[in-house]
Amino acid sequence: MAAAISQTLPLRSHHLSPSNLRTRLHSPRIVSFPRNPSSRFPSASMSIQTPPVIPKTSFLDRKESSSLLHFVKYHGLGNDFIMASTSFYRFFFLLLIIIVDNRDSTEPRVTPEQAARMCDRNFGIGADGVIFVMPGVGGTDYTMRIFNSDGSEPEMCGNGVRCFARFIAELENLQGTQSFTVHTGAGLIVPEIQNNGKVKVDMGQPVLTALDIPTKLPANNNGAVVKAELLVDGITWNVTCVSMGNPHCVTFGSKQCKALKVDDLKLGEVGPKFEHHEVFPARTNTEFVEIFSRSHLKMRVWERGAGATLACGTGACAVVVAAVLEGHAERTCIVDLPGGPLEIEWREKDNHVYMTGPAEVVFYGSIPL
């Protein structure tokens, strides 16, 4: 896959520390990846030059050819995505995700296999997933679908929906505080773009019934699974299961280690064992949580289909719900993730969870399919 990219970050932005990631959003560049005929992936060689300044609106107004897609990469606390919209076949990166402007079609412009190649951090653009901006259904303004970096399709993505909202605001030239409705595999989501540039998202009500999460762990708290024992690779973990439209397994420690120090965790070893555990028939996202206070938590996440990521919005929501259920925290918390903090509120009045956090452009570019 070749690409010509006008960047606001160095090419290997995913190797930056979170602090550098937030400070190095500067001079745009064009990066060209020549195609390697002997490989199904592009050559790693590249040339970089400083281009003349191109107004952002002119890039967004470019029309697509049948084989070329324009994209913008966004990140939400370092979680990166490619965004795409079918009406003009544009790609936009979020959270380290790719967003595709897919508004004129109900079928994704990109196949799961193409999405996986695009997300490859060595031979593709590099992202945690690809998001599609599609026409709304059932009276909603838009529909959001997403392919993970392994080509699987989750119900939704909390960090991705913040980037989705910022992309819509840019695409539609929306000003000031704005909100709209988004249909997802997890149900109705309502993001609100705030004047400070952050995005607040009504993530809906958490699902706690074991069969609906789903998990085979027996319910132990009015149909919910709260602080249940789960044996993983010889270690008994205490876990609480929550669905925010996608399944989450949250742990604050094990029998052997009552209080986690998440920075010491070997996430790449333990994460996959939770994800593929037999008690999670749809696999699971897993959050490992350290408690600083009743309003301040720290987490690391192993995402189903994406692995270790810098941020997970639905995971942060699930963490606060689990912390309240286990008696560790109040209903409003700051949750620290490797990419930065999110503000999470589980509102008692309506039982909805609200997530507030940033979404920022990383770079613009074009890529042939």
C-alpha cells in the first residue's frame, strides 16, 4: 500500500511518549511511500519534503478517484484511527484510528483485510482501527462502524466516537457547542462538541447482566458479576464484568496482589489470556486498574482485536462503573490512561455514563487501495 501524506506529526508518531505526542503537533510534511512490486506491502523506503502550505478546506474538498483515498489521522489520547466517508471516499485518522467518509453508502469502502493492512504500523499507515462515517438509520444523523487492526468488527469505540464527532464538525463546518445522534452496534450514542475543543459523549447505560455482556461467569450480585474470582494462568483475579455496548472485564487486583501497580504489569503476556478466556464467548476487553483515590484511577487496557492501546473510552467508562460497584470510587472520576486522562461520570439520575476527552488531528494524506 503506497501513501502520500501531508503530516502534522513525524511518521513514527506511535513510538512517541504521550507527553511528546501532545507537544509535537507542528510543521506539515508530505511523506511518500513507494510501492514495492515484490511484496504485498509497500517498501519501507520513503522521501520527505516540506510542501507549500495547503489550506485544510482544500484538502477536505478533494474528490476521490476509484483507487485513491484521502484521509486525515486523528488521535484521542494517542489511540489512533483512520476515518473515512464514502461520499467523497476520504480517510481520517483518529485515536490512532482511520476514519472513512462513507456517507453515501451503507457498505464500508474498505474490506476488513484492507483495514488490517492499513493499520499495520510497519507496512501501512499505522492505526488501532478504521472508522466509517455512514448515513444515519432510524432517524439518527449518522452511523458509525469500525474495523479493528486485526480486521474484526467491534460494536463501537469510545475514543473513536470522539474523533468521529470532531471529524463531522470539521466536515460540516460546525461551530460552537454542537451535538448529534450516532447509530452504532452498541446502540444510540450522542456526542457533544464543547467550546473548549473537547468532546463529551453520552455513552448510554452500562449493561451488567452476565448473559448480556456476555460472560459465562456466574452472577453473584443481582444478576451482575462483581468482584468474582477468575483463574487466569494459575493466578486468581478478582473481576467485575461490564458492557458499554462491548464487553469489558475489569480487575483491581488478584488474590496474590490485592492492589495493582499497573506500570509493573506484563500486559502483552496476560492481556491475551483474558481476551481469549473460555468464560468470554465474544472475547473481552480487559482493564487493569490502580486506585489513587475515590476520584482518581489509573488503568492499562488490553483491547479485544487491537491489543495494548494508549486509550480506551468504553474501557474507562467500564472502569468507573466497576469501581463504584466494588466500593472503590465515587461516580465522577478522572481516569488516567497511557495517552492521558478522561473525565468519566456515571450519573445516578439517568444511569447513563458520560465521557469527556480530547480528539486531535495528527495528519492529512492520500493512499491508493
